[in-house]
Amino acid sequence: MVKNKNIDLNKSFGEHLRKLRIAENLSQEELANIIEIPISQIGRIERGEGNPTISTLYLLAQAFKIELKDLLSFDYSK
């Protein structure tokens, strides 16, 4: 059976997203409003509980004015 959700990977991405958001001086609410998703979804992603879709990842990259590949460039060595 294939494991569909990698919790460590999700947590690493969530930490990366939180750092990007804080570096831009954005609250979770402000980021959620920019990309028009519920604030609770931002919180779940940052805690590693959410598994964002490619569409959500694209919107996040646009919000930070970076390429999608750069959004996905974070340290994950598990």
C-alpha cells in the first residue's frame, strides 16, 4: 500500500511557508485574503496538517511574487 501523505514533508513545507509569510510581514489572515482561501487552510498548511493542491501552491507563489519552483525549494532531508 502506498502512503499518500508524508507528514514530515508537509510539516517542513508548512515551516517554510510560515517563514515566507513572516518575512513579508503578512498575517495568516492577510495571506488568506490575498489568495482568497479560508484562513483556517493557511493555518492547517503551516502546521503540516494540510496537503495543499497544486492550484493553492501556485496562488501562494503568486502572493509572494516568486516562481512555483522557488516556493517548493525548502530543506527537506527525511
